[in-house]
Amino acid sequence: MVRAVLVGAPVEAEGRLTFVGSVGTGFAGAERRALAAVLRRIDSPVSPFTAAGLGLPRGTLVRFVRPELRAEVEFLELTDAGRLRQPVWRGLRG
């Protein structure tokens, strides 16, 4: 089951993502299980993000996936550090 999703924004012409935060609210129980099944199919041993450190607490279990999906995330604003403030999951797009 998915507890949170790490979110990235595309980096021009690099094919990689800039980490902009994580989203852990807005999921229904059934949606968490369904999303977990979708993400398992695109599992990757390599991070899709440009930076090695994501600023997550030490010991946080992270599973990366290939950046093939687009999510809709509502948020209040981007912080000065380029992170999403108060993000809420709205679903997958397309």
C-alpha cells in the first residue's frame, strides 16, 4: 500500500526530474492499494531525480519507479526551496 508519493517536475532536455516534495494526503484506501499495484509494474532500482539527497528522514523506505506516469497534485504554492506546500493527491492523469 502507498503511504506517500515522491513528486518531481521535469528538467528541460535532461529526461530527469527535480524533486519537489512528497504527497501523502488525498488518497482513499482502495486508491492506495490500486496505485501500489500500478507502481510495482514500473519499479526501478535507479532514482529518476537529479539530486542524490531528497531531504527525507534517515531510514525512510523509498521505492523508485520509472517516470512514466503523470499525477495531478493540488498545492498551495512552491516554497523558496522549490518544494510543494500543502500538496494533496488528486489522481493520475491520462
